[in-house]
Amino acid sequence: MTDHVGSCLCGTAKFEVQGAFDSFYLCHCQHCQKDTGSAHAANLFSTSAKLTWRAGADAVATYTLPGTRHTKCFCKLCGSALPSSQIAGLLVVPAGCLDTEVATSPTAHIFTSSKAAWDRELGKLPQFEGVPK
């Protein structure tokens, strides 16, 4: 049984995840800020789920920041973040690459000491369902 399916932005890389996620962290470390170009990464973690590539496995590239455990898997064509199993016994799935809904809410914010200054009061900003007019 497939619990989740996902893909990259261009649709070349497609995958499925069988099994449950143990945690869902919003990571504010500086590596994740650089990696995502945003305030934080939103990653699901599992020590038991299995990743299977449905298509485009040859389009998946991996980068590990030298001297760290920080790894990013991404589509060579569109650059979208994709799941990584580079750390033995750990599957890391960027939440945004899933095509199925994630029923779990984030577990915690981590590395908040590195939180971007502009990310401190985002909840107070106006919200729009689309591009504001």
C-alpha cells in the first residue's frame, strides 16, 4: 500500500512512500535557509518508511554540504527538492514535494536560534488567497 506519492515541479521525478512519518520539523538552521531560499525547510522524517522511485530516478541529483550531514536531493531538470535517504536508516521527505495531503501537523520548529529576523512575526501579516490586486 502506498501512503504518499510525490513529484518534482516538472513531473520528471515521481516517487511513492510506503509507511509512516515519525516527525515533521520546520528547520530554521542557516543550511536549510540557503537550501530552500526561504525562512525554513519543512521536512518529514521516517526511520521505517520505504521510498520507491516511480519515474525519473536518473534525474535525481544529490548534494551533501562538505563537513556536515546536510544533504539535498533535487531534480536535475527543474531543481525541485526531492526525498533523500542518504543518511543511513533515515528517510527525509520535503513536505512540499508531496502530491498527497500530509495529515500530520508539524512536530516542532528546530534551530530557532538561527531564525531569520524577517520570520519573527509572519503570522501578523495580511493573507490573500491569490496574488493581491
